[in-house]
Amino acid sequence: LQTWLAVQAATGNAGRIQELSEQVDTSDASVGVAQIEYPDVSNCTLMLQSCDTLGGEFVTNAAFTQGATAACVVYLNRAAPVGASDRLSRYLRWKILGDEATNWKTTFQMTLVLK
């Protein structure tokens, strides 16, 4: 989903979303496991999001903020109800929601296995 990436922004920047062309199409899978490593999250929220239609409304599957934990595994299943946080929707992406009132930064990696 994303090799190691470091992103930072100055005050006034609301965040960043993974490019449309880089979002993952999971249409051939029924389950997925995402491993997210985030050793540095400062003044922002890192999210794994999914959606059933390209360019549609995304649901947040998991969100990570500044804290002691620096890694997480997220299990996704296509059979979960629409809108559920553990639902494997067709498209997956990452999103960073920055605190516009201050500088923010994050470094992370997301690995995805689909079956």
C-alpha cells in the first residue's frame, strides 16, 4: 500500500491523501490484513480508509495519532457490513489529517496482504 514515506507540512496545511492512481483495488480479494508502522506521528492523524466506488465517500478503517504504540495490524473482511470499520471495501488508501494550527509530520509504512 505504501513503502516508507515521510511527510511534513507547515501551519495552515490540512493534510494529504494518497493519489487516486496509487489507491489499491481489492476487488479480487475477500479478506485483507494491513500492517501499519508509524514511528513518528506529530500533530496529525494517520488513517487507513476504504470505499466501494473510486472517488466515492471513504470510511476510516483505522486511525493513528501520536503515542507510545508504533505499529498495528488491521484485519479487513468483505463480508462485514457496509460502513463497518473492518469492512474490506473495493478501494484502500491512506490519508493524513494535519493540525492546521501548527507544523505537523509523520513517517509511516503500510503493508497489505490480500486473499
